[in-house]
Amino acid sequence: MSKARLLMPGSTIGIVGGGQLGQMMALRAKYMGFRVGVLDPTPDCPAAQVGDWQIEADYDDTDAIRQLAERSDVLTYEFENVDADALDAVSDIVEIPQGTDLLRVTQDRIQEKTFINKHGIGTAPWRPVNDMDDLRAAVAEIGLPAVLKTTRGGYDGHGQFVLRDDADIDRVAQVRPWAGDFAPSILEGFVDFAYEASILVSGNGEQYVTYPVVRNIHRNNILHITIAPAEEAADPSSPLAQAARDLALRLASGFQLAGTLAIELFVLRDGRVLVNELAPRPHNSGHYTIEACSIDQFEAHVRGIVGWPLPEPRLLSPAVMVNVLGQHVAPTRALIATHPEWFTHDYGKAEVKHDRKMGHITVLTDDPAAEAARLEATGCWDDLKKD
Ligand code: AMP
């Protein structure tokens, strides 16, 4: 892909997927004067509530993708499991500045890790594994503990199995999706990281800008809190900030990135950084940018795909972002009236479900660690406490 074609306000952006990421993209796009169409099976989905129109159909409905393409000037997506062939099939009638290579690479852990390593960037050691014999051979090479991950379709820890000792190897044959037909997978060495972090990079196919490194705290494999910036990366000239920025720019130019790409990192105890995985879209760990940065990850995404220049994002204030899952909706609402410092986001999802991302709260603060502790002390997130 080369530089995305310059589109003017009044043009239509079609988004495949109408969840919260699509909603926040659509909000930004509306500010900038674009029209927004959304493809999503759920009537009145979060993005459709702020967009101009919705096509109610499944994401992999090729007729619906064609309809979306016909009514749009540019197509984008809010999640990576979009049918890349279906997008290729409409590339003659609509701009797709992100291309489909980025999608294909990030949909497949083997391609993703190969791409990352090819650009001289470290990951956990990994091997492709297609049956139990491969698994034993990979364990012999990589050692234990290790994590078995399906090459495709996994998210938030789904399609993953941690092997701690030899007995776990035989257990794999009894658990889905490896029981019966063994799901194509990779075995990854278990990384004894100091903490998890991420960095966002945005581009317009020609020019790339990065965001600060943030620290991410997960509970039950779901992002819980983001601390921006990560303490060790607060100084942009720190080794962590520089290493992350360098790898982000290398990946962005490797993809000739248009839009926003999130890079999930493991920060090791010796300060080295490994890439865990890539998300070719705005990311939950970047929601803090809405209030805390001079340009947020969604505007950067929209600018990138409509070929606008990108200002270098500045962090205006340190921040903490905490997710509001289904079980946190009632307790946080009960406190909204007493927390003027909470920037409360609710995605407008009709159905409240346990562990479903319903919204998030961002707080601007000079002391993110203390604010994170204050948020925890409200008790709203007590169900996530580690024992
Ligand atoms: P993923 O879906 O690959 O992002 O993995 C989900 C979570 O599992 C990560 O955020 C980590 O907390 C953990 N995890 C994944 N891979 C590894 C690894 N190789 N070593 C240690 N922890 C891991």
C-alpha cells in the first residue's frame, strides 16, 4: 500500500463491525465531517448508534460486504477476524487503505510471528505444532512451562493452554480444540515477564507516529487497567520508550501502515522488550488517549485511512483507564455522582453480560499508581481480585 488517498469531509467510511471500537471510530469520523456506515448483525449496535446507517448482516456475509463497499468511499474494520478474501473481492469498488496483508498476517500467529521476527524484533521462542508428535518435539526444544495457542481465532486467552509439566502434554489430547482433529497451533515459551505493556502506532501509508508505552494489567486474561505512561517509559528518552518506539516504527513501515496498529509487549525483568501480538486496529489499552492525548487513537485511525497528515501525539496528562465489564456496571453507576474525576464511557450495549466489555472509565492524574489503587478501593472491581 502507498499513501492512502486523500478523502474530504462528506465522504463515507464503511466499518466492518459495530462494537465499541467501531463506535469510537465513528464518533471521531463524525467530528471530522465524514458519513459512517456500519456492518453488524446486532440491530442498534454501539457504532450504529452514532453512525449514519447500518447494514444488519453477519461480518462474513460477502453480499453484505459488497453492499457496504458500494455505499462507502473507504472501508475499515474494528476487529481482525474479517474475511480478507471478501475485502479483496471489493477492492476495485472501494478504497481499502489498510490493505489485506496486514489482516492476513495478524489473523495467523505463524505469519504474525514470522513477520515480527523478520523485522529483527524479538518474540517468545515459538514452533508450529500440528499434532501430538510436533508438540512433544516442540516441548523438547523450547522447554516448559510453555503456552499452546491456536494459530487462528484466539482472543483474550481463548484457544490457549498452559503446559507446566510433562503430564500436561498428554492432557492436551483431551481438551478442545486439540482433542480429535488437532487444531493448527504454535507452542510458545512461557515468558517470565515483569509486566505487560503496549504501544500504538498510527500511519497514513507514508508517515507514522507513535504513542507512549503504557502498562497493562489483566485479570482472567481480560484487560483490567491501563496505566499511561508505563512508569519506566515516562521519559521518552528512556531505553524502554526508545526500544518500543523503534520496533513500532519498524513494524509500521514494514506494513506501510494506514490506520492504527496496537502492539502488545512483554517487558522482561532485564528491561528487554518482546512482542506478544499485534492488533491491526485501535485497542482497549489505547482508550486513555481520548482524554489524555492531543490526538486520540481513533482520530489517528480515521486520519490514516482518509490520507490526512498525522500530528505527533502528545501526552497531555498521565492517566489510568479501567474497564467496566458487565458485573461492574451497577457498582460504578452507583458511584458516578460522587466521582467528578471519572470520564465515564458507556458503549450503549443492550445486553449486560458477565465479563462483557460495557464501558470504561479514564482518570487524568499525576499519580496513576495511586489513582489505580483508589479505583480498586471503591470495591467496584472486587470480583477481579487475585487470591
Ligand atoms: P494473547 O491472546 O496471546 O495476547 O495471550 C493472552 C494473555 O496470556 C497475555 O496477555 C499474557 O498475559 C498471557 N500470555 C500469552 N502468551 C504468553 C507467554 N508466551 N508467556 C507468558 N504469558 C503469556
